[in-house]
Amino acid sequence: MRTHLCEQLNQSHIDQTVKLAGWVLNRRDHGGVIFIDLRDRSGRIQVVADPDYPAPFAIADKSRNEYVLSVTGRVRARPEGTTNDDLTTGKIEVIADHITLLSRSEPLPFQIDEDEIGESTRLKYRFLDLRRPGMQSALRMRHKIISALRSFLDQREFVDIETPILTRSTPEGARDYLVPSRTHPGKFFALPQSPQLFKQLLMVSGFERYYQIARCFRDEDLRADRQPEFTQLDIEVSFMDEDEIIGLMEQMIRQCFKTILDVQLPNPFPRITYADAMSRYGIDRPDLRVSLELTEITDLMKGVEFKVFSGPANDAKGRVAALNVPGGNKLSRAQIDQYTTFVAQYGARGLAYIKVNDASAGREGLQSPILKFLPDDVLSEILGRTAAATNDLIFFGADKASVVNDALAALRVEVARDLDLVEPGWKPIWVVDFPLLEWSEQDQHWQSLHHPFTAPRTEHIALLKTDPGKILSRAYDLVLNGSELGGGSIRIHQADLQQQILQLLGIDTEQAEAKFGFLLEALKFGAPPHGGIAFGIDRLAALMCGAESIRDVIAFPKTQKASCLLTEAPNQVDSAQLRDLRLQINKPRSTD
């Protein structure tokens, strides 16, 4: 139906007859001559319909935006003064000899070249939204990213193996999406939250190097970087330790960025321990484009009379930390109040601060409502530890350590964005030495920080019976510009150690057998040491495309309420389907 794509044409094609096909981006009638911007997957070109050619002119005259046309015509140079240097085809045009109307379009809910379109409208008419150049570019880049990752792994003898979508429910993590079984009344499949157990079984099976572009499902509350169904690059290898896996994955990500963006990432990526990340940044996925760091001052506040500081300082679970903002002295009281409101959403009950008007003048050079509560020696030590200089501003967090970390971690990025303190470029970092376990006050037992199959550091295994909270895991997360790109670990490959970990997590032998019996059985038959990682394809694509939300790199995403505006899913099903599944819908009781 065509000889060329629109943007394949250039000045070398002048005087050639070509055949094109695509959509009408826009149509302009200039004194009897009709100009059509014809768009296909490659881009666009200007088509001219001259009234001296009545047949094609008549079709052009009736054409409207998003009509689908086939155009046969001659390439010619645009007349002097009408070229468009912003287009690759801006120096040429096609004078139409023949136009065929292939398909009409009804009036559009929005124009394809329109910039400001509400997201609900975009998602309802996603098939139109996907015609827009930005969405076309994003999904094509996503394809290239996946191709580059596949190529890297294929070249290193990884085997692409599919694992089941219908599996059993293991509700220790997020909520499962459940699928009722017609052939097994009263029983349910679950959609996989990850292929974790199956990829470990593949290592036991001797494949040694596995990968999969895997679809995963989690029934959880959504954010800009979350979807109920998402895609990850799932990887597992045998006979590699964490340093070898980290090195190989670094190589893969570096090659991907070089291939797709022509960006050279550092070699090697820096590493930071979990404890150091929480101390310096308040978060285990720090954005290193922001140089601001938290300063520990808990010890300084234990003896002060200011209970807002001394209370958390003397609480074993409390923390007092400072965040020095270079040049922050210029912030107005109204702006500081806005930041106080901002940190409140993270549980902070206030936001104390000190403005440094003159760092050399001691107390007299400082400005703050809290100065009267702090002795001179404490103020001097705060200035020294934070390296505060004239015209800086110091924010303080004082509360439970978790609240201080959450609030100041978010604040350091928010302030950096507002004051243009975010460096350009790409800043990857590995976070290592995570705790294996965390204590659940609600359930009164230990929980896995990652998942129950993560191996503890060998030298810490003895602590399982004496001090589980001090055990570090063999886990590793890759963080890029403040986003967790991937997470993985060395797995437990001994059945007895796996049983011991499950018992520590409150899963007794009977429960372990019911939920994970097939894995425990497999580990008894010569399981090799193995580990792996999973990378979020949606998140990686969003970062590389510069998208604000992963919805902008997914063809048909869900809303933040986990619904599809295009297909109106989820939807009700008819009674016959419910009868087949032996299900009955209990409607919510009226509150009247």
C-alpha cells in the first residue's frame, strides 16, 4: 500500500513518484490549495492537493483530522520561504496525483497534537492517546530497552523460560489477585506477585541461568510508580555470589544505557550499606543527585531542656537529626510553613529550623524560635557537625526514628528541587547489608525485610537463636536517581535453614509444608547455591523516557483506583458465569 514511510523521504527523492499511507494530522486550506500533514509511525510530511487535479483535491477537501488516507504523488522541493527547519521533511512536500480515503474519523475528543489533556480523558481514549508522538516514542523506547536487556542475557547463555500465571496463593506479601477454579469448586488460583519460587525451582532443575520478562500482579494501593499488573525482568543464576551477580547486572544496565541513550554510567557503581543510607539520607533508595545529607544530633539533645528534642533523644526508638540547606536562609516564613505542612504528611508534628545569618557570630548570628532552648555549646556543635555557613538554613526532625527518616528524606529532595540543587545526570548506587528481619509489633514476631527466601550472611546464622535483629542479609538493591530499579538476594538453598527461617517468621512446620512444601522438598535434592534479582521494566522505562509516571510507558495502564477507563474493567459478570464457579455475590449492607 506504500513505497515509503513519511520521514524516509528527503531531498534525494525530489521528482520521484511515491506512495504513502497514514493519518491526517491537520488540514489547511490556503486560497484553494489544500495542505495536509500526513502522519505515520515514522513521522509526518506535507501533502499538497492542487485544484488542477480535481479527483485528489475533492478527497482532500472532505478529509478531516485523523482520516486515514493513501496518497500517491511526486516529491518536490518546497517553495522558497515555506520550508520548516523543525521537521526532517521540512524542505520537501508531496504533490498529490491520487488520494484514496481508507477510513473516516468521527470528531475527536482531543487533538492529537494537543499538550494539555486530562489523564482520565487520555486513558478513556487510550487508542487515540497512543497516536501522540510522546506516547509513540515512549513505547518504542520501552521496546528497545527490553530488546537490549534480552540481547545482553542471550549472549551470556541465559535461558528465557516462562513460569505459571495461575499458581497458588502465598499471602505473606501484598494481597494476591485470586482466580476461582471452575473444575475445583471452592478453590482458587492466585496470579503471581513474582516468579520467585518457580525460578528457584529452575535452579534446582539445573538450568543455572534463567530470565523472563514476567508479568506480575499485586492487589495493593497504587501510586505513580505502582500498577496492579506490572512487568519485571526476572533473573536467577546458580554458582554466583552477590559480588558476581552485582557485577554482571551493572554491566547489563551500563550497556542498556549506552545502547539506548548513549550515556556512560560509572564503572563500578558505588555501594552503600543500608545502615549508612538510613543515617545519611533517611531512606534506603537515596537520590544522589541531591548532595544534602542528614546529620545525627541525637546525642546532643539528650540533656537539653527542650522536650521536643530531648524526648525523642532519650527514646531508644527516637531520633533527632538536622538537615543543612546551603543558601536556604532566603526562604521566607511562608515557605517554611509550606514545608511544615509538607512533612506533616509523613507523620512529623512540626519542623524546627535555624537560619544562619552569620556563621562567625555565634548565637547572635542565628535566627530561630528555638534558640532560647539550646545552650551555646549545643548550638556550636550543631553548626560544626552540619558544616553550616552564612546564609544556610538548618531544618530539624525529632520523633520516632521512622518518622524523622521519612519526613527528612522527603524534605531533602523537595527543598533541593525548589532551590535548584538537584544535579543533572544519572546517579546509580547499590544498597547492601540490609537487615534480614524486622520486628512486627502488631503480630509480635519477626518479618522478612525482603522475602522469606533471602539468605542471611553466613557469619550471622548463629544469631538466629540468640539475636535475630542483628542478622544482616545477602540482599542488594539497585537505586537510580532515587528510584529502586531492582532488588535481589542470594537465596537459601538448604532445606533445614529455610525451615528455621520460616519458623522464626511464625510459620510452623505444618503451615510451611502447606504453603511451601514443594520448594522445601526440592531443596532436599541437590539444590545449588543460587541468587537473583528482578528489575522493574515499567520504572526503568519511565526513568529513561523522562516520564513522570509509569502509566506513560505502559500501553494500557490502570488508574490509581485499579480500573481501566478504556474497557471499564473490572466489570460485573452474568449469573451463568457465577453459577459455573459456584460463586454468589453478597451485596454490601445498606447503611440507611
